[in-house]
Amino acid sequence: SGAAYCLELRQDGTGTRTVTWPSTVKWPNATAPTLTTTATTGKDLVNLLWNGTHYLASYALAYG
């Protein structure tokens, strides 16, 4: 409990890559974000806080 993670998700030269999140990740309003899919320049940040049962998630899209 209390572990924190920050993920930087970057697209490769192909783009359109997606993430399948496990059910233990809980998003604001119970809705996962639509990540940036732009080839090469697509970059998003996802923050996860483990509460012992779930990862509480927040995000910043089209970062940088």
C-alpha cells in the first residue's frame, strides 16, 4: 500500500498503439482516457497509486 508509479507512454513510428488496463486500475469517473495515438510524437503520462486493492489512476494527455 502506498506505492506510486508514473508511466510515460510514447508512441513509436507506427502510432495507434493502445493499452489494455487490468481491472485493478480505477479511473476518475470510471472511464479510462483515450491515449494519444500520433506516431512518434504521441506522449502521455499516467500516474498510479496502489491503495492495497486497486491502482488509483490519473493522467496528462498529449504531454510535452
